[in-house]
Amino acid sequence: MLRRIAVAAGLLAATIVAVPHTATASARTGPDPVRAALDKAFAEATGGADGPGVQAVAMRNGKVIWSARTGRAVEDPPAPVTGRTLFSLASFGKLILGAYALHQADKGALPLDQPISAHIGTKLPGAKVVTPRMLLTHTAGYPDLYSHPSTAPLLPRGAEYDPNRPFTFAMLAPGISEPVKPGTRFAYSNTGFIILAHVLTEIAGGEKALERDVRRFLAKAGERGDHLTGERAPRHRLRFAHGYLDGGNGKLVDYFTAFGATGVPTDVYGLPFGDGMFAGTAFGAARFLDALFTGRRLLHPATLDAMVKPTALSVAANMPYGMAALTVEYAGLAWKGHSGGWGGFTSMAATDRAGGVTIAVVNNRLTETDAAGATWAKLAAAYAAAK
């Protein structure tokens, strides 16, 4: 299984997982066809007796127009999902980190077309050739480090995996190989975003400094660390859903307890994992996208336009991707966002920029089907039909 891989390419064909439905919508002053359609779609996507925890939110121009949640955050002992339950956002975090990187570019601290050796030196393979733009557009050419013999033992089911030991970039660096023909082809890369986080860490002056600066950046979207965070803290443990994996024969494996974690496993979010640094709620994901794409408060207009414009190489690869932003053509609309899956979690959030509407879904099951993506697809289709 690839770590935190983007799952949008397959989200529309995903099978819906049945779970009990409890919708919590914003106050209603009368019939609203969009809210009614979203209620119906959510019930259809998540209706049943047993199932995962799900949060879903729709925002329009900065205001929540609909929200729903259902299922269990933890199976044993049973605990329901609330509006404040935290989920790993997995690869959706690439978009957040990418937006922060582009914010640094806007400030002049991260020239997009200058080799990354200017910030990290020349020891890392490819550092004298690879640029931040290549990392952001998945064109740097770095092979997957998670399957490298020096790295694989550190990961789940590996002989050296310890979910209670913090990971460091130095632990992952031996798995970084020479990039293949940088700048010449699109190949979705978790490794590239781990390197991007390392570059940003060096620019900031260390991990704690980067976390503080990212926190200030997120505050521009209205975030105080309650619904979106890249900082690991003991206080988050009690609000965190457990991630569940398909164990076969209809059984689920609790990712938080199967490998001996005493809290949130150290690979679920946070540095050095620039490919999946953030945790949060559906509301936190939706509010960030709304601030970025609809409110246009986080980046210079030209930078934002460049972020969402798919590169020619990504279009040729049938995965229209700009700089840390995926375009999903669905239900007659062009959505901008990102998906993700890792550690028992899936996520999908995207914005219809023309309509000013963002839909975000998070889920704590990672099986052969993309549950968050399937639910998002149902909601997106319902919104498009009712708007």
C-alpha cells in the first residue's frame, strides 16, 4: 500500500460503505433544495447498521450551509464521532503544505525555480537539480522511499516499526534515491513532499519554528488549532478517531492498537511527513479550502491561479494536477482540492470555485474502497443537481 496516496482518480467508482446516519445541519429558515439534497445523499451514502465514523461539511462563501456526522470514532470501547473528532487528513495535507510553500514563495523566501540545494545543501540526491516547483507538481522524479530497503522496516509491519517513537527526517533520508529525469514527467510522489517539508524546515530554522509559522498561516483561515493542525500534542489524543484497516473476512484492524501505540501513532500526522502532515475535522479542511479558493485570503491571485492550473505533464498522465492541487471534473463542475488515505483514514475535500462551495469528507476506514471519496462523490453530485 502506498502511503497517503491521492485517491481521487478512483473515488467515483468506489463502493459505498453503509453506516448509521445522524445529520446536523445549520439552522433552517425554510426549505433549501441544496441542504435537502445533501441530507438525502449523505443518508444514501452512509445508511445502515454498522460502520465507520464520518464527518461531512459544505460551505458557501465562508459560511457552513450543511454538515453531518455519523458512526463511531472508536470501536472498542464504542465512542461516537462528534463535530470535534480529529482525523488524519493524509494526502489532503499536501494541499495545505503546498499552499504554505507558495505563501513562502510569495514572500520571496522560496524561489520556485531555484534548486533546493540553496536551502539544504548538496548532500541530498538531486538537490542541485530539483526545484520547489518540481516537488509541488510531482515532476521531481524521486522514487518512493517507503519501499526502499532502508526505510521499509521502519513502517507498519516492518521489524523496526515503533508507533511511539517520533520519526525524524534523518530516519527517512537513507530511503531517498537519485531522482529519475527531473522535470520531464508527472509521477505522484510522497517522497517529494517529504523533501519539501525538509526544505521548509530549513528555511524556517527548525521543526518547531516551521510549526509555529504554519500555525500563523492557518490562522489566516480562521484556525486556532482546534480543527486543523500539523503539530502533535498530547491533548489531541482524546479527540482523535482511531483508524481502521481491512483485516479480511469482514474484520477490521485498529491501526492505533494493533502495533502497540499508546497514543496517536507517530506516523499518522506531523513532521517529517510532508506528504501527510495534518490532522483535523471536515470543518477544518473545508474552512481552509474556502479561505484559499473562495475567500482568496492566503495567496497572491497570480500564485493561486498557478496553483490550480494543471500542468501539461499531469494532463498527459490523466491526473490533472497543478501545484499541490488536483482538478476533479465531476457532475459538470471542475472541483479543486485533494484526497488522501493512510493509517486507517481517508479524506476528500474540494471547491467549486465558480459557485463558491466547498465540500469536505473525512472517514476512519481505509479498505479496498475509498469511503470518504465515495461519500464526497455522492454529495458533489447532489449539490450540482440542486444548486
